[in-house]
Amino acid sequence: MKSMLSHSFVLDCLEETGPDTFTHFEVLIDEHRRLEQEGCGQPSRLKQLVPTVGTFHTRLPLRQAFHAYNEKHRLTKRKHIQISFNEIRHILNLAQVIAMRYPEGSTERPPTFNEKEKLVEDLENDVDIIEGAIQEGQLKGPRMVTFDGDQTLYTDGSNFDSNPKLANYMYLLLHHGVSVAVVTAAGYEYNVEKYEFRLSGLLEYFKSKNLTKEECERFFIFGGECNYLLHLGHDFHLHPVNEKGRGGWMTATKHIPHSPANWNEDEVNALLDAAYTALEESVNDQNINGRTIRKKRSVGLVPNAGTSRISREALDESVLRCQAKLSQLNGGGRSNLPFCAFNGGSDAWVDIGNKRVAVEVLASYLGIDPYEILHIGDQFLNTGNDYAARAVCPCIWITSPEETTYILKTILNLAGIQYHLDNELEATAILAGRKSLDFEEMDRRKSVMQQMDVYTGEIKKG
Ligand code: IMP
Ligand code: MG
């Protein structure tokens, strides 16, 4: 996409050819979707151009998104700097959000370019309620939003304690009927306190907003990719969702071949053994200043305490080694377990399960179609752990919690949800610990926070 836009840039005619290039991509994507749906095996032109191209779960109004983005950032007015990868990523993200607001078959018509002023206005301002934007308590847009944790809700290795806008927008999603789940690789079995510590500010915010029981029931966290499912109770604490028996999430998802309900514990251990050996070899071969960790459903390579970072190259090499070794194991028919080998930015992990399975399980358990779910994450390279979700639901690729915040603002604005600056100021005050907070609870969570190793979940003594 970037190279196709470069020609226009060189010729100084992006103003005319930019929108046309995006229309061309819409045509290619439509053709790709049609051929995939027909299942005739004929590769689309897009597939031939980009062999790794995935599934498009919705149409993408790219031309419209380009116009809206260009209206704000004036890409076509630039004389020296080409449109960048990140800008194209933003335009794709915007197109995906617009597509979920105006799904195919909807009687509503998305604003056209001629009405672009309206769209830009909606995106920029704290809009008034758009007539008919909320239907039966459910906002128009995704029915569920799943969030990656690290680098999506909070910066890598830290926790949710200081992002009032994001907390407010997540609350507004819940309030308007959208289910919300944090789907994170970080897994601490069912040690509730450890997940609570990582989401401390968010849970405090929910408490201060006095969420109703129904709103609380729409909030989940899936730890260890898809291993440990917890939900928010009306006491504003997380609680494990029953796995087995009536209403158990595993029982209810047994029909999904890759559901944890169908995993064999011997296979789990064999896969972890192989991954552990591959990581140890990688540490030795590359002289990495790090250590390996083994948990019940994952193995990790993390930096030694107090040492410098492990380089991206060394982490990627470790991940690709694991992927190759474990695919061999799966290919050899000895195992058919879903797994995820990924570079987490400062560490590398092999988890049993992945975010694709998490989305499938949540969709089935909550009775939502996967294409109505939006997954937001930061790791969409083939060595990242959000990549797997692409196969089953629309995704948004962000690079920081600030970008996540902007995406939620866009979803809410497009849906016509009214919120006021006052809400944000109030949120800031709450998260700064000044207002209507349970200080004892805050202190308790803070003290756990200072003692916990985010990799292992171990509480340090002394
Ligand atoms: P995510 O971005 O929310 O999916 O979280 C990924 C990060 O969680 C990794 O980079 C690790 O730092 C951390 N983490 C903690 N425990 C685990 C685990 O058991 N498996 C994978 N990642 C873990
Ligand atoms: Mg992440």
C-alpha cells in the first residue's frame, strides 16, 4: 500500500490519486473476501500481491477513512514527507471502526465523502447523541471489545493505574451494553489478587462509578491467553468463572476443537518441555543475559533482574526457534494443541493456547458472533501474540495506550455516545486518588503491586 502511494507522492498528485489508491484497495479486498467466501481455491489478486494476507471479517471503507484522516492531518499537503506505515495503520484502524458502526446490510448509510465534514466533526468533538444511535441499550458498533493488556491498556510491565480517559471510555462501553474483556498473555492461574493488582486503577474507577450488576457482569479478564477466565462481581472484585459443570465456560465450549476443555495434560507438558529446551538452547547459543521460567501453561525467557534489556533480535530468534520446533511437534501428529510463541517486547514466551481461542471461547460462551468482536492489541507481527486473533475477528493495531484511548473515543463518537469533559475531569480526579476512593483498598492493591514480579506473579518477601 505504501509503495503504491509513493508514486503519487513523487508526482505530487496525492490529492487526486490518494483516494483512488484507497478505492483500489477496497476493490481488491472485496474481491478477496468474495473468493474466500466462495471457497473456490482461486487466489485473489491481493493474495498474489501479499501472500500472508489474512481474512477480512468486514468490508473496509478505506477511501472514507483516508478522507477523514487527511482532513485532520493534511497528508496530501506535504511536500517532503511521504505517507508512513503508521499513518496507513491509523487509516486502516479508522476504516475498521467505521465498518463496525455501519455493518453490511444495515439500513443506515455511512456518511459519504461529501458529508465528510460531519464525520470529521463527529470524530473531533464531544458530539451530541446522534438520533437512533443506541438500540435496546446497545451502542451501534462492536458488541464486544477485547483488549490486550501490556502496551494496550498500560505500558509494558506496568499496570492500569493512571489513565483516566481510558478508564472512562471503558466504563462507557460497559454502560452502553458492550461486553469488555482483557485478553492477556499474563497468566497467574486463578490468583485473583494478581490480576486485580494489574488492573487496580480500572477496578477502582468502576467502583467509584458504582456500576450496576449487569454492567459488572459484562467485564471479563482472560489470563494466560485463554487459560483462566475471571469476571467482575458487583463487589468490584474479580472472580473465577466456573470451568466445569452447569454454566462452566469449559463445559460450554467443548464443541470448539481447540478449547482448553479438550486439551490433554500430557500433551501440554510435552509441548512445554520442548519449548523449555528450545529456550534454554537459545539462551546458551546467543549468550543471552536472561533466565527461563516455567509455569503451568507457559514457559518464558525474561531478563535477569537488574540487567539490561534482551535485544529484539535475540528475542525474535528465540521465538522463531520455538515456533519451528513446536510446529514440527504438531506436524508430526504428536500434538494438536494451539500455542503461541511470541516476543513480548522485553521477554519471549511460549503459551499453551492463544488469543484466537480466547475470542472463540468468549464469543461462544456469551453468544456473540466473532465478527461483532473487536480485538485491540499491539503485537500483530508474526512474532506477536495478538496476531492469532486476526483469524477470527476484526482487529485494531495500536502501539500505545494513548492510541487505544483514541480508538475508543472514535467508537463512542461514531456511535453517538454523549460524554462530557466533566466526566474526564472527574475520572482524572478519581484516579489521582482524590475523590470517592476506598483508600484502604487502594493501599492494599498498591502494596501488592510493589511486591509482585509481573513475570512469575511471585510476591517478594521483605
Ligand atoms: P499481553 O500483552 O497483555 O498479552 O501480555 C504479555 C506480557 O505478559 C508478556 O510480555 C510478559 O511480560 C507478561 N507475562 C506474564 N506472565 C506471562 C505468561 O505466563 N505468559 C506470557 N506472558 C506473560
Ligand atoms: Mg501486548
